Amino acid sequence: MNEMKKKILLIDSVHDIIPNKLSEYGFEVVNGVSLSLIEILDCIADFCGIVIRSRIIIDKALIDKALNLRFVARVGSGMESIDTEYCKSKGIVCLNSPEGNRDAVGEHCIGMLLSLMNNLNKADREVKSGVWNREGNRGMELNSKTVGIIGYGNMGSSFAKKLSGFSCKVISYDKYKSDYADEYTTEVQMDEIFRGADIVSFHIPLSYETKSLVNEDYISKFKKPIILINTSRGPIVDTKALVKALKSGKVRGAALDVIEYEESSFEKTNNMTKHEDFRYLAQSENLIMSPHIAGWTVESKIKLAEVLVSKIIALKI
């Protein structure tokens, strides 16, 4: 490959490990963080690879301009911002690095769940305001609860492993996998999760199949009131349906690291406070939220970069 085809464009800000290591392996790494989409389209033909997070959508229009592109590498797990099928048709390899932040996501799920079940956020606010309310903050134990995990990939399996010390029953369903049961989970069909789960955690990608998957009909199928955890993608859960279920008690509590009002970059929301359903969530005592940071740790930033670099180098371009 000539020198032009050895250039890699960084579209988003990433850990220094990525440009430094790629440079060591003979690539010319160009910082394109400040480039607009139009500017990227103008120069993309010069590059054999691009490294992204979520700022730019890698669609057919961009791919058609990328005449020498060999790979698209996403720092993270979700690939919904990349037209992976069209890339495949063009011989372009799509890479991601879910191995890098799976531990962070698993730990965040545990933290949110324990905080919710033990009223820690509520109790903290009350004590700091001078209220000492022990009975009003009586919690629940994970011991003996049944946790249903939807999607048993890197994130789901990490959460299951983290749960292994809490003496709870962990069951999981994955539409695209089978025979994956391990020491941390029992593989089941969705009917068993609807029937037995006390807690349900979602670890699935966003696609046309999963958008608004958790709607009013879906929630109605659970036999017991559930605690719902979503650290995957916001649009998987229909907020209006969640609010209705919280009001009725069908969902007894929720932990949301993601919400459907996020913009595609995940860096900001689409005026979330203007939405009536969000305002209800914001004042709910049986719900906690965080700003899409489940996989966002000091350690995961390093591991995400290291994993992705190793996959790029393995392509032997």
C-alpha cells in the first residue's frame, strides 16, 4: 500500500495511546477532531482508516467518498452510528472495543442497583437536609432475588459475573446466541424472564428490532413488579411506557444510565427538561439516573484504546 493509504483519521478525541501506538506501527495519524462533516467528506479519500466515537454518522454518503478506506474503528461498543452492512459490501472492516469497558459497565450496574434498592440517593439528600428517616429508607436485599439479563455479550456477562457474590439467581436471554450458559448465568427463554424476574437489566445494541422494545406491552408481560436497569441505549426503553409503569407500580424502580432524549453524539440531550415524561422521572424517588457514564471510567478509557489499537494492528494493513 502506498503512503497515502497508510493515513488514519481521528474523527473524535481519543486517548493518546491510539495515535501514539499507531504512529509506532508506521501509520500517519491525522487529528480531525475539529473538522466538520463537509471537511471530512472532502478529505476522506486520502485515508485507509478512521477512528470514531459518536460525533459523525458513518453512512453510505461518507463511505462512497472513502475510496481507500479499509477499516472503521469505534472506541466503545455500540455500532449504530455506522452502516456496517454497507461497509461490509465495500470490503471495509468495522471494529469496536466492548472488551475495554465491560468491567466498568458491570460495576456501574451493581452500583446503581444497590443505590436504588437501599435508597442511598434519597437517604443522602435527606440526611444532608437535616432529615433522619430510618423507616422511610428501609431497603431490599439482592439475596434471593432473580435477576434477568437481556443480552449476554460483553456487558451482560460482566454484570452477571459481578452479581455472583450476592447469592441471587441470574437468568439471561439472548436472541442471537445459544449454549452460552456459564457459572454466572442460566440460559432461558424470554417467557421465563417474564415469569420469574425481580430485576431486569438490558445489554443490547440499538437497532430497528430493539428501538422501543421496552414498551407498554412488553412491560405488561412481567408477572412481578420489576426493577428495570438500562445501561445500553436510551431509545430501547419507551419513556412514556416507563412512566406509566412507575405510576402503576408495575415497575417498582428504575436505574437509567441512558435516556431516549440523548443526541447521537451522547454528549448532550435534546432539551430533556422540556419533556413531561422526563420531568416525572426527575422527581421520582424510586428512580436514579446517570449521564451515559456506565462505561466511562479512568481505567476503561485506557483499555478501550488498547483493545482497539490491537485490533487495528492485527489487520496488517
